[in-house]
Amino acid sequence: MIEFEDYKVKLNDIQPKLQDLRASLNIDGALDELERLHAMSEAPGFWDNPEKSQKTSIRIKQLEAKVERFKRMSTQWDDLMTICEMALEENDDSMLPELQEGFATLEGEMEEARLETLLTGSYDGNNALVSFHAGAGGTEAQDWCQMLYRMYTRWAERHGFTYKILDYIDGEEAGLKSADILIEGENAYGFLKSEHGVHRLVRISPFDSQARRHTSFSAVEVIPEITDDVDVEIKPEDYEMQVYRSSGAGGQHINKTSSAVRLIHKATGIVVSCQQERSQFQNKEVCLRMLKSKLVEIKEREHYDKISDIKGVQQKIEWGSQIRNYVFMPYTLAKDTRTGYEMTNINAVMDGNIDGFINAYLTCAATGIWPGKN
């Protein structure tokens, strides 16, 4: 019965951490905000403004999920302590496997919640605009780009986030040349900001008849979706607008109408495209939001005084600039060059199991200690 005594000590040790999480997650504030939003949603005329009411409904769901998760962790703690006390009182060790599994689950959930408290950036709570760009190397690089696209969309699905394809350009023989998606969910940008950069793949190419090992690069760009309450003026004379026919995985009315829109920001050279919506007007509106988001993010990241100072500097998608290496041959390993975090189960990584990389980045960013850079 020593194991139950040990677990009782462990549970008592983590109880203060659970209470600290309540304060860090501002559960009391969330409950107050929920009460206010519920009253607002029940007021006459609430649904007269669909856009505002939809945002309110989404916020209610986010807050309810946060509160419910904390309640679940508190209940788990109570249940595990009850198991310990019952087992010790009745001298019954049959519940040990349940206790071990439950404690591991509680620790995992508390760690995930703790990491959320590290998301203190201005836009960490926002949705994430994620762009994919194949590097040099033709079919091989385009196939790798599509693999990354799949990895991040699978990650989004794992976390209950939704994603919308904004633009998608197929590769010449396989894969994709570039794509833009919007991942929607609380803290989507806060988690995914760690993924911004060049990703390097090493494998035996399935497109090489001689089965040689190839190295490929693709870039992933992650920026927060900027909401309308951020004041950024983009005048019609600031950009060039091009229209074209939709194509690829995200297209509507494929090859029938020129509804897809591309905007080129004259001062910076930044290019945004959208072909998801049904009309040219709707696609233009999405493009303007994307352009606004990119300008604000670059201004914040590079500390420019004003938008007009921004230069559209493109990161080189090549050796030496990668943030993570993915090796399929002669061994399997995914390793982050910044944090030093690694996983040998490459198939799990490509299926969207990248939380370890994200958590390691957030922890390093919070502590200022970067093992991978030493």
C-alpha cells in the first residue's frame, strides 16, 4: 500500500499548483464575463447584428470550455484523492492502475493549462493565418510542402480547431506550391507562432528512380488574424489588385469565373491571395484582412514606427535557415534547432503530434533559456 501513500503525497503536492492555475487562468474573471455575455445574448435584438452575435457566441463557447476544463481537473483531483483514501482504508490495491492512469492524465492536463498561461502576447488569443511555401527543388519540395500542410491541419483537428482554405496552388506533378489557411480557435496563434520558419526534410525520394536521399525545404509563415478593432488604414492606391480563376483544393467555381483575388502591397511587395469565397468582392475582403494582419504582425515583430517603414523581406528557404529538421532516412528523427526538443516517432509528428515542440518553445520563450542555441 506504499504506492497509495506516495500518490497521496503527490496529490497534496500538486493541489497548490491547481489553485495557482485557477488564478493564472482567471477562472473567476471568466465566470463573471460569462454571466455578462449570457445576459447580453438573452437581451432583445441580440441577433439583429449577426456578426456581433456570432463573435459573442464564439466567446461564450471559449469561456465555457476554459471553465469546464478547470472544473474537470478539480474533480479529477478529488476523485484520485478519494481512491487513495478508500484503498488505504480497505487495504485494497486493485485500484492502483486506475490511480496511476488518472494521475498521469491530470498531470498532462495541468501542464497543458500551465502553458496557456504563458500566452501573454498581444495577439496570442487570436486565430492564426498559416501560409505554406515550397522551396527550391520542384516536385520533391512541393510534396514536402503538402506533407507540412497535412501535419498542421491534422494538429488543428486534434485540438478541436477549425480551418478554412483561403488559397491553394497545386504542385506541377505532386504536392503543392503554396497555400494559405485560417486556423480558428482560442490561442491558435499563441500556440502556432512557434512554427514560423523553414522546415527541412531528409528522406529517400519517392520520385527518384535511383532511390537517392534528398533534402527538401519548405517555409511556414504564421501570423495572427487581426480583428477589426485594430486601426490600420489600407487605401486602394496602396495595392494592386489582380483577379484570376480559382483552382486547386480551395477553389469555388473552378475554371468558370475569375472570382479569385490577389493583392500586391506596393510599398512592401507583400502578396496575399484568396479563392475560397464565392464572389470577387468577398475574396477581396478576405485579402484585405490578410494584408492588414501581415502588416501589423511585421510592424510589431520588427518594431517599425509606422506601416510605411516596412520592407517585404523574404526569408530564404534553404540550408542554415531551418527551425526544425525531419529525418526519415537513415534513421527517424524530428528535432527543433532552437529548443533541442526531438521526437523519434516521425509518423506521429507528421500526423500532427507536434505539441511537444510547441510546449518546448513556449517554455524556452518564458525562461529565456534556449538549449538548441547553445
